[in-house]
Amino acid sequence: MNKQELCETVSVGSYDFELNAENNFYECRGDVMYDNEHDEIPEPGLWKAAHKLVSILQADGYKSHVSHSEKGWVEVNIQD
């Protein structure tokens, strides 16, 4: 698949994922949340939306997976 075919922004529900083409992922920032052990976790709705984006990308022939980093960021990584 040609990564230049990817949209710069993809909306899933109320979340807008921006393409970081240089690093091959979509990203979106949600609220910072914490689990029972006080570790940062992604906002549940954003996490669910990211998995829907994976399904969309896979239907278009892209291999992808979801990850999260700190400060509420969720990433949908697109594999080569």
C-alpha cells in the first residue's frame, strides 16, 4: 500500500486522529487517566476509537496496532 494515500486526519466518533507521516502513525490526545495503581492509562473512549481506526486501516490493507504513551496520547502505528 502507498502511505501517501492516507488521510491527514481521520475522525472516529468524537476523536480526530492526526497522521504523523514521518513516524508512520496516527495520534490523538485524550484526557490523562490513572488506574488503581496510579499508572497513566488512555481514556477509554479514545482507546476504543483507536481500535476502530485499526479496523478501518486493516480493511484498507494496512497492518496497524494501538499503543499509548504518557499525557493522554494514543497512537495507531502503521507497519511497513
